Amino acid sequence: MKTKSKYRPAIRYSEAFKIQLVREVEAGQINSEQCRRKYGVAGKSTLHNWARKYGNGTIGKVIRVETPKEINEKAALKQRVKDLERALAGSNVELMLEREYTAIACERAGIKDIAEFKKKAAGKRRTEG
């Protein structure tokens, strides 16, 4: 008694066949989905795998062309980000030092509630002047 197998038989493709399909897609004659259907290639990523192995690298790559103005603007923005990061790091260090100095000063003055001390000191500064 014959039973039907759940699995389809494995299909093996020759190297020449794979290269031919990849060349067609790379030449722009047909897209990979159309090529897959035309030649009956079952796997959706099969052609992309073949292109990676046998192709010249043009499939799946995005080529971005920038004008000199865009390149200069990009470089200026990168430099600005670096400068801002440096400034932020400096500000964070200053803030940490200020907090530690305040804590040390409060400890030496015998002040237990540092938050309350900061509120009072901030209030005195606003009324002065």
C-alpha cells in the first residue's frame, strides 16, 4: 500500500542555472520574485542566497548619492553632535561636583536635610538683588 509523503522531493539546481538566474536579476531584466515564479524556484530567499554567493553584489544594496553640500552638512552635524556631547559631559561633571560640595558643606555645618537647605538657599538668592 502506497502512502503519500508529506514532503516534496528535494530539487537540486546546477551552478550554471543559478548563475543564469542571478545574472538576469542583476541585469534588471526581471525582478527576483518574477524570476522565481518564471523558473519555479520554491524558496523565497533562495534567489537572494544565490545572489550573495554568485552575484556581483548589486542585488539588495542601496546606493546613496549625495551632493557635496549634503556631505558637508552631514560632517558639520556630526561635529556639532560631538561638541554637544562634550559640553553635556562637562555640565554633568560640574553638577556632580556641585552636589558633592553641597553635601560636604552641609555635613560640616551640621545640616541634616540637604533638600531643605537647597530650597532655603534658592529662596534667599531670589530675594536678594
